[in-house]
Amino acid sequence: YVIVPRGYRQQSFVPGGSDGMVFTAQYGYVGLAVEQQEFVAEGLNEAGLSAGLFYFPNYGRYEDYDPALKSSSVADLQLVPLVLSTCRDVGEVEELIGRIRVINIDPRASTVHWRFADPSGRQVVLEFIGGKPVFYENKLGVLTNSPGFDWQLTNLNNYVNLYPGDAPVRRLDGVTLRPTGGNSGFLGLPGDATPPSRFVRAAFYRATAPQRATGFETVQQCFHLLNNFDVPIGIEHPEGECPDIPSATQWTSAIDLTNRRVYYKTAYNNTIRCIDLAQIDFGKSSYQSHPLDRIQEQPVEMVVLPE
């Protein structure tokens, strides 16, 4: 994770160099980075704006890189830092995207799409289609990977038969049919790890989750829901070709926009950790980068039995 203070200057990578758009943080923020510290995948700034990227392979296309416009060009994996540095709400994100060019550093790499949310409750998805930015209002509050957000919403219509609770008892040619267990109303909910199936599952889990009284109770519920989306090591590769943890879920996070807190746990340590932005003086703090796990080991609390 990174802690970025106000006034911190960053410069975007461009194809063949690192002399793209220069931007200075007007807002301090906390981010969770992937691959290297400049590539913040998701985070929260002190104004309460949250941003995150999702890989979007085989879909979307950015604008072509023009070296003459490199001063207004930002790499896709650095758009989250730019947004968190310079925007306070979703409206300012939309305005910013109209003034810059989002590019790919390496044309062989996957495209991405993004989610943005602010404390007003507004959430949007940003995708680049044919080189042009397209924003979608995300009233559902769910996003995964490919295909595009619009297609994912249409695909939900295939599950119009699902509902929470149990299916009713019925008769079939003299035979009584009863649910074999709880939640039979969700029978047919897809359980695999493909992005469309995860989108459907997340949409129904989120829509049926009860409203909680406090931010922390909601965060706890978020982790309970997100436990259903862990991708275990091995399932994304042919049998016998099992790489290490990068092929699976590396971290899971929940962000409290109102109380300005970032919570996360990792594949190595399921203890939930919290970074409270209220405890950081972004006017005085220096730039910091730290591993999500100081020690990649799951703590185990031994139960002391009564005598």
C-alpha cells in the first residue's frame, strides 16, 4: 500500500519512456498497488472519493498514443493515482477524463476499466470503447471484468427467476416436490469464477444483503459477501501447471467512504487490517510505500481451555 501526501508530484509512463503527464496531488490518498508502487489499483482520498481498476481483457480500446500530446497522456494503470490526486467527487472525474488522453504503455497488455464512487452514493463505471470514454451510472453497485458493463447488465435478465428465500412446495403428477435445503430460490445462481458469473452472484448477494447500522458493521458484511469470490490457486490453469499466488485472489478490500477508512486482508493473512485516513496528516506526511503483509503468515489464536 502507498500513502501519498498533498503536494506529491508524479509523472506518467508512456510507450518507451516515463515523460508523460505530470500531476501534483491536491488531495492526499491511500492506495493499494499492483506490480509496482506507481500502479495503484484502488484507493481512497481524503475528500472521500474512491477509485479502482478491473482488468478488461479482449474488450475496449484506448486512444492511440500521440507523442506530440504526451503532456496530457496518462497510462491506464496510473489513472487511479491521477483521479485520487486531483478529484473530489465523481463529477470532477468526468470533467477530468474529458481533458486527458488515457493510453496503454504496452499494446500487448490487457485493457482495464474503472469504478468511481463518492460519499453522495453516486457510482460510475468508465470504459473506453473505440478510443472514446463512456461512463455508465452504476446503480447496481457491482463490477467485475470482461465483457463490458452494459453487456453484464443485459445478462442479468437471464436470471429473472431468482429470488431470496425458498421455493414453494409443489405437486408434479402426484409427486410432492420440496426444497432440499435453504435458499432454493437462488437455485441456478452461477457459482464459477468467470467474470459474468461473478457479476450475477455479486449483484444478487448485494441486493439481498440487509442494511447495517454502522460503517464497521457494513464493512464486516462486505467481507462476508466477498469471501464468496476468492479465486483459489490452481483453477485458472491447466492441471499440472499451478503457479504461485498471483494466479489467485491476492487481497480483498472494503472501503468506508463516510469514515474515510480502507480495510483489507490478504491471501497470506486473513486478519482484517484498517488504514484510517483521519490518522494521517496529508499536509506533513512523506510519501510511503509498504507491503500489505509484513510477514506472509496467517496468525492463529490458540484457544485456552478452561481448567
